[in-house]
Amino acid sequence: MATIEACRAALEKLSDNMQGADGDVRAAAALDRSVSCHITDLDVTFTGRLTGGRIEVDDTRPGPPHEKAQIRLAMAGDDLVDLVGGELNFATAWGTGRVRLEASLLDLFRLRKLL
């Protein structure tokens, strides 16, 4: 089972990957939105902001998100690590319910380029 530190490192790696992206992926990452990522097996939520092409994690709290972020993710810690590491396909994980993504319809269209 992934640790909180491994999940934070995976989010930092995802942020680095997004900032270094080009074209449509970079444009999709240029959103300015609040973000939460609930790690279900650890029952911890990372909250922050997607801004400037990066995910800036501001806080880590126990339990589910306390506030409704504009972009909300939920998954097990191992799935987050595997997604960022390229070992798990987002579409497959989302389609089977291993990953939940909630956002406005417009944001979902933009985010699909990232995923």
C-alpha cells in the first residue's frame, strides 16, 4: 500500500510532467482551478490549486474533502502512484471505477487532453 509520502511524491511528479508538457496538454494544464485528491485507502485528502501549469498542494487533511473543489479526484494510493508512473491507464481505471474524476463539463473536456 502506498504511503502518504509516496502519494505526495506522485502528485509532485504529475505536476512536473504537466509543466514540462507541450501543445494541447500544456494548454489543458493552464487552467486555474481548485483541486482535491482523496486517497481512499489512506482516507486522506490533498487539496490545492491547478495554476500556471502545475498542481500546487496546499494542505493534507484526514478524511474526505472538507470543501468541494472545482476538480475532484478519488482513488487508492497505489492507483495514483501507478497512474503517474505510467503503469495504469487512466481511461481504463476511470471506466472500471478505480478512479473517480468530477469537474464541470467544460473542465472535463479540457482535462481529457491531460489524461
